[in-house]
Amino acid sequence: MDWQVQYRRGRTEQLAMFPSPETAIENACRLIDDGYEVFGIGTGALADSIEPEQIARIYAMWARAKPPFRG
């Protein structure tokens, strides 16, 4: 079952599909880093999605765990 990430930047809403919840969540976190608003992660309708508060908690954990940029 594919997982979807619903996001927007400005007025444009987008939908991206991923093969697993892990890849969907990782890509959602990357989108947040890039300045997009992620408002849904799930397998179906937005009503069945991970709640925005949960997305924020997941992102906070992801941000703490990622290695610092090394140039």
C-alpha cells in the first residue's frame, strides 16, 4: 500500500507517493526543511492522515537525529 505526503508552499498543494511509511515520513521531514508545509501523511483521505501535531513531533525527533551539515 502506497503512503502519501500532502504538502503546500504558498497556494500550491502537492501530493507525493511513497512505498512505505518510513520513506514517506523521511521525505516529509525533508520537505519541511525545504520550507514546505506538510499537512498530511497517510494512506488515504486527509481525515485518515497523521495529525499535524504528530507530524511536528516526528519532525522534531528527525531534526535532532540528523547529522550536522559538513561542507
